Amino acid sequence: MTMTKADIVERIYEKVGFSKKEATEVVESIFELVKKRLERGEKVKISGFGNFVVNEKRPRKGRNPQTGDEIIISGRRVLTFKASQVLKKTMNDGGETAPTGPAAERDEA
């Protein structure tokens, strides 16, 4: 199952009690803030969750697999995510700290 931005808005609406409009604004604001920081090449660390890091890849030589011709692969920025130890432990312990309640029950169905 995939969680979407709309699912996150719905969970905030249910859990915090914001209106759907307020929940949407909160989610959009958070994603916009994270996006702007990453665009500037800054690291985004969310305690207990993980780190988003932008890495610079230098141009390098490669080969066209169809023709065998040598090509230059352009440099680019890549986004990486490294899960925190807390998140890794939660995932590997079978989710003992998983949320409970109506939203969690719906996810299990």
C-alpha cells in the first residue's frame, strides 16, 4: 500500500483536529520547506525519522549499451535518504510502536 499526501492530510485531520483545509496547509507548508532546503543543497534532518541529503555527482564516462560508443554522463544532483536508527529499529522490531486506532485499523484492512 502506498501512502499519499492526501492520506497524510487525512491522518492530521483525524488525529490533531484541524480542519481539512488547515491540515492541507500544514502538510503543503512542511513539504515546501523541505523542498526549498534541499534545492539549496542543505541537509534535512528529522529526528527519529532520518536524513535527506543532496549529493553532487560529477560528470563521468560511460558507454551506450546499444552501440558501445563512449559517452559523457552529465553531472547531476541526487537526493538520498538515510533512515535514523530509531526508524530502523521500529521497522525491524515488527512495528511495536505502530499507531493504533481507526486510522491504523484502516491501513491493516
